[in-house]
Amino acid sequence: MDIFTSGVLQRVVAELPAPAPFVLNSFFRTEQRETSEEIHFDVDTGKRRLAPFVSPIVAGQVVASRGFKTDTFKPAYIKDKRVFDGNRPFKRALGERIGGELAPAQRLQALLACDLQDQLDMLTRRMEVMAVEALRRGKVTVEGDLYPTVEVDFGRDATLTKALTTTARCGESGVKPLADLQTWSMLVTEKSGATANTVVMDIEAWKLFAADADVQKLLDRFRGSDQLNPTVTGEGGRFMGSIGDFDITVAAYPETHPEAPDPQFDLDDLRAKVDAGATRAITQFFFDTDAFLRFLERCPPRAIWYSRPRVALRRPPLGTRRRGDAAS
């Protein structure tokens, strides 16, 4: 049987674990599909209004419909082309025992599944990056080979994009990060009527934020319970606690981050987060349950007691243990 036919490939892809991207799962849960090459999205241009008062003897005052505009965009294709080397099935695969334990036909199937899984992960990461850009800038830039650079502007109010200079960053003298956060949240409500109550930070930003005296006084790690339910989910994010109606998350790594010198470095970093107010981790996906259990045993006790982490175990396809991209 030719395993490279479209029908076989489609069936293999259907059985592969679906990636769980943090930003897409948390903030872009609705998917709209188009039947044409172009995609269309509506931008609400109307303002919030009050219904008019009229006399009881008046039929009513005509009010114009709320306005919007429809933008059209012909997107680039995302094409990850692979050239499969016919000699690969005769060589030991990543994670396979020295000397080999799979027949070439088995190894061929496993390698194909690994490549398809990698393609799915890369495709999802591309969409994840676009989602991050949409949140961070209110715009997404699309560019590629033989494709003219296009900037898709979602029309976000320019005052809602904040670029912090060196002296305005957390940790600088006179900076009040909690006050800034509250001001920006209220500005979002003022401009759009939306409630901005989920904050995503990288690790260094969280450390500086959590070290602020005002934050330490108000940080609620447990909400009066021994179990927290994060409002954001996905690989690469971690729930850190709440201040008022704000939620803050960062990441944890059971099988060691690729940039960490050793596992202890990740544990020390996690301990520092716990000391700063962390309670729950959303970990990277992992393939070795023993590694995760060792990670739990060595974690700060309070973090584990109160966090009860939820982890999705992803099984390596067709017997091949994939470790190389586990933390990418």
C-alpha cells in the first residue's frame, strides 16, 4: 500500500493529537471558514448610544442602524513542503533503542506520522504568532516568497497600543505597574465597552510585576479555595493568580526547557515564581510520564498542593518517542 496517497495521509492526520495553542485557545475560540479565496471580516464602526426619549403621543424617533465596514483580504498560503528521504526507514529513529527495534516498514510509518505531526505543530504555531500580533498590535503583517507584504489592520484604537520605554517598565523607579494595568483596562472599556481582565506576561515581566509592593499586597493566589480554574488554557501558559478581576499566567517545563542548562534550573525558576505568588502551572506537552512525576516530586510543595495541575499527555505516534520538539 502506498502510504503517501492523499487518502492515507488524511486518515493519519485525523488520528494525530491536535495541538493546544495557548493564545488561540484562550482568545480566538471561534473559527470562521470561507468558501472563496478571500476572507471577509466586519469592523464595528458604530458607537454606543442611548435610546431616545419621546412623548407618549409620538410614534417614535427613527434611529440609524449601527454602522460597520467589511474588509476583504486574500491571504497567502501556508505551505510546508517536505521531501521524504527513502533511506530514513533503514536508520535508527529519534528515541529508538540503539541497534534499532522497529522493522523498516514500521519505522517508515512512524517517521511519516512524526513529519505530519511536525507540520501540524508548525502550522498551529504560525497561527499562534498571528494571534499574538493581533492582540499586541491590533494588526497582522503577512509576507512571504512571491507574495506582496500585506498588513491587515483590525481598526483598533491607536491609544490601546502601549509601547513602554526603558523608564516606564516594571521595576523602574516611580513605576506603578498595578496602577498602569488598571488604567489600561479602563481605557479598553472606555474605547470599546469590553472588559480586559486577562493579562499575559513573559517570565521576566511577571517577576518584575510580582515584586512590586502594591501587587504583593493584593495578589490573591487561591480565591478562598484550594483549587483554581484558569481562564486561559493551552501549551506554554500558566495561571499565576488574580488581582481584582485580573488573571496572570506563565509556563512550566517538566522535560526541561531547551534553553535551560539543566532540570534544576527550571525548578529553581519555578520556585522563584511560587515565592512571587504562583499557584498553578500549565506545562509543555510531554511524552515521559516518569519525567513528569519526578517533576512533581521536586516542585515546591505549596505549588503542587494547591495547583492540582491539569496536563494533557500526548502519546508519540506509532511507537516513536519524539523528544526533540517537546519544548519548542
